[in-house]
Amino acid sequence: GDSVTQMEGPVTLSEEAFLTINCTYTATGYPSLFWYVQYPGEGLQLLLKATKADDKGSNKGFEATYRKETTSFHLEKGSVQVSDSAVYFCALNYGGSQGNLIFGKGTKLSVKP
Amino acid sequence: GAVVSQHPSRVICKSGTSVKIECRSLDFQATTMFWYRQFPKQSLMLMATSNEGSKATYEQGVEKDKFLINHASLTLSTLTVTSAHPEDSSFYICSARRSRGASATNEKLFFGSGTQLSVL
């Protein structure tokens, strides 16, 4: 079945460091891909998405490119801030609708001053 | 922005008791809500889709008689874990779908902050 695999955490970085959180997927069709973020004490929020191959989603300095050839959707940010400390979830589904999401396990990011 | 309130955030109960978790969309109507569960170091897994005014749709392997879902209004869905056992201890999260128009691309999903259930 379809699945999402993302790198194990926790990830600890210093402020202004470069961030990569790897995400790969297995899918029978052509899913839409998402990154969600959960800040402490809050609900998951959509961070960015891409609906087809080669699309790049971006938001708040974060980027991820839908790579069909490597079935990946790695999350990157050039310079992280303490406020980026959160849990990041990679997810997929079909049709662009945000229901019936298949999530990865989540990666906890801690950014130190 | 749209807010989904989930309550309680944490609950500890004895084995055999029932626990109710509420999910409310505070400033929009949600005809569809979703319930997820996350075991430690595992993925967030969809349990069921809750539709206002009709029976919930459960994912394969989820016991509908154990996880009772009620979506009686456009702003409230409840998940009741009946006769809870230690293996039901998990993190439960709800989400509510806000739709604007018929296009799927116009819809947005808003999540609650989750409920950590611990069954002793």
C-alpha cells in the first residue's frame, strides 16, 4: 500500500543552520504531497504542498520539490530559527483533497540559539 | 484563521472506562471531520471519517463499536473510546475540513492540537 517514510528525529540544529528533512514515498498512482508542521501545544498546520511532479512548494522560507524519479519530497530551509522548532510531518494523498492523508512518523526539530 | 479546538488535551483513565474526546470547529462549519491516531514512534494513522448527519466511515482494522464517532452538528464531532484498555493508549488528533465551493483545491484542513490518552 501507499506509505511515507521520513527521517528519524530528533534533529537538533543551531540557529541559521541549513535544514533538510528527508521524505520518500511509495504510491501506486500520482499523489499530492504535503508537509505539515506542529508547533508545541498546537494543531498540525499545512506548511506547503505540491500536486504534481517537479512542482515546488514553498512557505515561510521552507521549500520542497516533488521528485517523481526519486519518489521524494525533501523539506529544506536555508537558515533555521529558534521559532522553527516543531514536529514536521510529510504526507500524501490523491486528488488534491486534503482528506484521507497518509502521514510519515514525524520528525522533531529543535533549533538552539 | 480557522481554529479547531480539541478537548481534553490529556486524559488518564482506568482500564474499562470510556473516554470522550471532542473536536470543535470554532469559526467555520465542517461537514467532514477526520480522526487520527498515533502510537509512539509510529505514523499518524487515519481511523475514521466523520460526516455530519450520517454514520462515520472507518478504516480497515478500526473497531467501530470500540471507537464511537458522533458528528451531530456542523461544528462538533466526538470520539468515544469505549471500555478503554492500555493498548488504546495513544495520541488522538482530529481535523476538520472547510470547503469553499465544489472544488477540492479550495478546501482546507484544520487540525486540533491532539489528545494524549493514557489507560492504566
